[in-house]
Amino acid sequence: QHHHQQQQQQQHESSGKHGGVITYSLRPELRELPEYMYHARRGPLLGPILQHPDDIDAERTLFLQSNLGDSLRMIRPTLLSFDSTGAFEELPLQTLALQSGRILMLDHHTHVFVWSGHLVKGAEYDSYREACKQRALQVSKHRLPAPEILLFNEGA
């Protein structure tokens, strides 16, 4: 019995149990796996976003027939921030990205969302939103079905 207790203690120590919390280390090539799993669970393939079963089936069928890059974008979309210099910066998928002074483009493969914060929703920023739409059209020109591009304003 003492030998069995020593084996359990060694197993806990090797898995990284510290203060009642168990931590595991992933190999470097798997470091993004938890984030992809989180987004897969919350996204339209498995999550509650799409309401109708036909929409869910269509999304899943498209996912299963897509190449790796398209499938990964369907699981974890790309979020870009557009600045006044015309440059796009990729941002992590967090609610903190929704800042009032930003114009964001979220590419979810079947839909592209362009969001404008309330500080940049005036007519003087229309050229920036148009640049986002052009970027969305450029990156999605060979996709079937063509993604729907939706524009949103903060507070609307």
C-alpha cells in the first residue's frame, strides 16, 4: 500500500499538481489546440449561434468538405483591426478588441463582419469601411458559397 501511495504521488508531481490545481504541458505543435476547441464549441458548427437545423447541417457539410485553411477559419475566425494608415493588424479573439475607436473585420469564412466603434462611425470613416469591404471581397473571391458581408455600428 505504501508503494501504491508513492506511485500516486509521483504521478501527481509529474503532471504538475500544485496546491490542488493540476496543470498539463502541451507539446509546442499543440499549443493552439485549447483555443481551437473553445471556438469550435462556441461557434456555429457545435455551438448555439445558428438557430435552424438546416443552417447547422449546411455549415457542417461545408466544413467537412473544406480544405484545412478554410476549416480552421470556420472554427477560429480571423479578426483584423483597420487603422488610419490603411494597415490591417491581426488581433486575438477577445471582447477587448471591441474598442470604440476601431474598425474591425471578422472573417468567419461564410460571413464577414465589419464593425465600427462609435468614435469612427461618421461619414469621414466611410473610406476605411469601404477598404474593409474591399479586403473582405479580395480574400473571399474564390470561396463558394461567397460569404455575406455584414456591416455593424457600435450601439446600433
